[in-house]
Amino acid sequence: MEFAFVSGNPALDLAGTVRSRRDEPTDLLAAPADLARWVAACDELPDRVSVDATTFESALSLREAIYQLALDRVLDRPFDPGSLDIVNAAAAGPVPTIKLSDAGLQVSGDLVAVLSHLARSGIAVLAASHACLKECGRTGCTRIYLDRSRGARRTWCGMDECGNRVKAAAYRARRRASTTAEGAS
Ligand SMILES: [Zn+2]
């Protein structure tokens, strides 16, 4: 399964690697190698990191803490203190180094630096009072995203991920209804 980077923030994208959190949670980061692939796929992170069992555990605990704080923000309630501790501790670490060349931007650093970057990025969005955080409107999708659209009118985490699926389902339902109506007349 491919990773989606549609939340508008890499920390929220990390939280989105557990899908359908309320109904049937699916964890896209089941093993350290999955996390290494996710980091490589994320634009602002190094292309290559090594992940061992310990750093993998810290990454998953940071992910769950970010999700908890984002949910607190969506539900407009105080932040969970334990999750704040985890995110703040991760943010205090060293950050990846960046380098500009004709080839573009080069990001390097180990997984601890990656987690620090993700924690800082998460903090920036969670602290911004004007940032509009929303949960996706598709039933079953629990992804939280940053709505940067004009008037904050976005409904889905992503069109490919959810918007088109909802529209296709509505279309099928309309067709079924009209077929039934024709059959009845
Ligand atoms: Zn969605």
C-alpha cells in the first residue's frame, strides 16, 4: 500500500499512517523497514535512514502522541499532558542538516533527527491558533489534515484517497435508485 502525503504537514501525515483508527485500524508502519520507506517517501526528510528496534518504537510513540494532540485540537479540548511530554522531548533533539546545490535540496540526518523535525513541524501546526485542523469527512477515514483552502471549505483529506470514493459511491447509489424507480413504473 502506498503512503499518502495529503495532510498538509508531515507530522499529520505520520499520524495518518494508521488508517481507520476507530473501526478497523490498519497500521502502514508494521515493521522498521516500512518506516524507512515512509521517511524516504516524505519530501522534507532524508532519502535514507536506518531504523532499529529502539528508534522504531520511539517513532511509533511520537506518532501516537502527535495523533492524540491533533485530535485534542480538532475536538477543542486541552492537550493530553503525556503526549505533550513525548512531542516536546522529541523536538528537543538535533535536527537534520540541509544543503542547497544545483541538484536542489539535500537533507541528511539519522532517525532521531528525523523525529525531531517531525515533532517541531507538528508543534508549529498545533500551536498555530489560525490553523484549521479537520478530520476527513469520509466515514471511516480518521485522517486529520490542515485545511488551507479559502474559507476552509475542504471536506476530504485527499481527492484520490477519499473525495472521489465518496463521489463514486453517491453516483452508484443514485443510479441504483433510478433503476429501482424505472423498474417500479
Ligand atoms: Zn480521508
